[in-house]
Amino acid sequence: MTHEAPGAARAVVIGGGLAGITSALRLADAGLGVTLLEGRPRLGGLAFSFRRGELTVDNGQHVYLRCCTAYRWFLDRVDGARLAPLQDRLDVPVLDVGRPSGPRLGRLRRNALPVPFHLAAGLAAYPHLSLAERASVGRAALALGRLDLDDPALDTVDFGSWLARHGQSPRTIEALWDLVGVATLNATAPDSSLALAAKVFKTGLLSDPGAADIGLPRVPLGEVHDTLARKALDAAGVRTELRAKATGLTRTAEGRWSVETGGERIEADAVVLAVPQHEAHGLLPEGALDDPDRLLAIGTSPILNVHVVYDRKVLRRPFFAALGSPVQWVFDRTDASGLTGPGQYLAVSQSAAGEEIDLPVAELRARYLPELERLLPAARGAGIRDFFVTRERAATFAPTPGAGRLRPGSRTRLPGLGLAGAWTATGWPATMEGAVRSGFSAADAALRALGRTQEHPLQEAA
């Protein structure tokens, strides 16, 4: 347990998502007196839960990978790792219902061999690509492995063009590259920066045999990102204020910071802005960034989730991905949601959902219930106990080519003011991993401004 020492420096963290929680914990662990301000009535940012009748519902399906070392640190720090276990080995069922000869199930999986041989057997047996297409994937993966992630030129190229130049057919992109990329980048290959796509695939598939093993929460996200996070913050001595929206941020005559909320003015030696980019732009004091308006140029990308509660069990796997269907990924959230009695609750996660995000619920119901019946024969004739939709219109920043030059670092030009959020220059796309990493960086920047250092929790990022 860490508590503020008498006369300790003080910090304010604005924003209670994963980035803000991480910054607050790191600053408190360094001995600062920390106040965390969150405008919502809960912590967790855009990865949260809510009640709907007897269900506890996640606003969207979130998973992580074994290579997400920062998010795994977060889970350990809030004592939540046991609630989001990792697969022993990567295994993704992929059901193709677009074949003229009928549906076919394949799997993307690995073995225990060293990189890149850990994926070779799985790729060789993957039935949704031809022999020639599977061979072309190997060649493209080798070329991807040779890319230098520190080369800024990668950010000017779109991933789709790069894949086409390296012999990837439209089918290969659909059945492999976009199957993974849309879920992790929240954009299709033509709309994705090569820099961010290369980061995803090099880190997840080409860094370590187990890097892409999937971690899936078996409880509602709110239990980890709100309940357990709040408990960890309390234990660290952080003062957490919910429904407390920061309305102003100014520099005092003494060189400290003054943060205004609806009913309070808080002075601090350091401030971390851990809010979405447009909100950060509105709070940034003059002179904080060379070109603050570039924050407004960082686009956003939506995610749609379709939730269906059946009156019987229709899916026997924890999740699967689909081809030949508008459906992207389907997850069984029955146990996690607390559903009682007979039935099953499925969540359909639709990334890069710009064409569907504003469609009426009735239209989405007419589109997705027949698709689920096409994918899951057991759903044919099943009763629908509930059908609803959750929409995050600005779920992530848009990972378009050129986005990299718009993303600011954690340090600003004003001493003691740091930026955090998955939209900052983490090198990662907009993931929970990127959010936690940004929290590390912002806290470290604040500590350096106060003449302090703290050992980085991730050895490889030290």
C-alpha cells in the first residue's frame, strides 16, 4: 500500500479510463498525492459494463493477447489476471458460410515450435485459402518481418496496397489479414497505416510463439476496469472523484497547475490529461503543443455490437470468427453476464462499422438474426429473449495512413503537463495495451518534470 507522504508533490489525473487509472497508480506508487477526476459515474473509459435487466453487459467485446505486456501488468496491478485468462495456445475457429459447397470450419492456431514455424502447420491446414494463397502468406509474413517499425515512411503507406504488392489476393486479405486486422486496428487493410498494421502482425505473430494467444474476460469488464481498479486506487491512496469533469486547466503564478471542476479548484505540481483527443484539445493551455489543432485531425472509427439472448444454447464454443457473412466475431457471454435459466447470450462484435453504426435497431435485427441462423443451425427456430445494440461512434482513433504524424507524445512543452490515451504516440493502435502504455509514459514524463525517476514496470520498455 502506498500513501502520500507529508508535504509530497501533488498530481491530478484528468480521465478515468485505462490510461488515466494507470497514470494515477504509477504516480501514487512514486509517492505523489494523486487526485483522479472522471466525468462519468464509473471508471473504465470506453471499456465498461452496464446493467440491462438481469444481465451485466459489456458495451463492446474486448480481448487482449499474450504480447500485451502492459495490459497484463494492469491486470496484475488491480488483481484481475485470474478473471481474464489466456488460452494455452492460439486457437481461433473460423467458419466460412460463403462457399457454394456449404459451410466449412477452419482454425487459425499455433504449435510450440519457434517463430515462424509455430504457425506453419496451422497455416498449411487452413482450409479457407488455396495452396498458392497459403504460400503467398508465408512470403508476405517474411517481408513484414523485415520492416523497420521505426521507419516513419511506413506511416505514409496503406496496408492494403502493401499486401497487394506482396502477392496477397483479395481472398487472402479477407480470410486472414483483415480477419485479424479489422478486429485489432478497427479498419480494413486499405484504411490502415502500414506502420500500425506491421506493429500488430510483427508483435502478435512474429515476435514469440505465444504472443497471439488470446485472453478473454470471464467477468464483465466493469468488474476489472471499475470495481477492482477503484479498489487498487483506494489502496494506493488515490482520491478518486466520479462525476467530476474538469472544465479548465491553467498555470499559476508560482508555476504550479490549477484544475477547475464544477465545484472545486485543485492545485497540483503535475497534471496528466487522459481524455479523448478532442476533449484534450479543449483543455490544453496555450503553448502546450506546437500545433494543438493536429489533435482535431485525428479521426475516429466506430464499433457496433449486436447482443442476442436466445432461449436455448446455440453455440458450443467460447467464440468464433466468420467469413462469407456480415458477421465478424461472435462471443458467448452467457456466464460473464450472469444470465440465469435456460438460454444463451451472444455478442456480435463489428469493427470498422461506419456503414452500420447509425442503422435502426429493427434493421440490424433483420440483418443479423438470419445471419446468425446461417452460421449457427441450432439458432434456427430458437426464441429470442432479448435483442439490443450498443454503439461506440468514436470507439478508437482511425489508424489511417498519416495518423502517426498527428499523434503527440506524452510530454508537452509545459513542465509537469503530460498527455495519455491510446491516441497518443504509443506505437500501438487504439487498444487497451496502447492505453496502458500511454499511462506509463505520461506518469514518467510528470515524474521527470519533478526531478524524479521510477523504474519502468516493463523490462523491454525500460
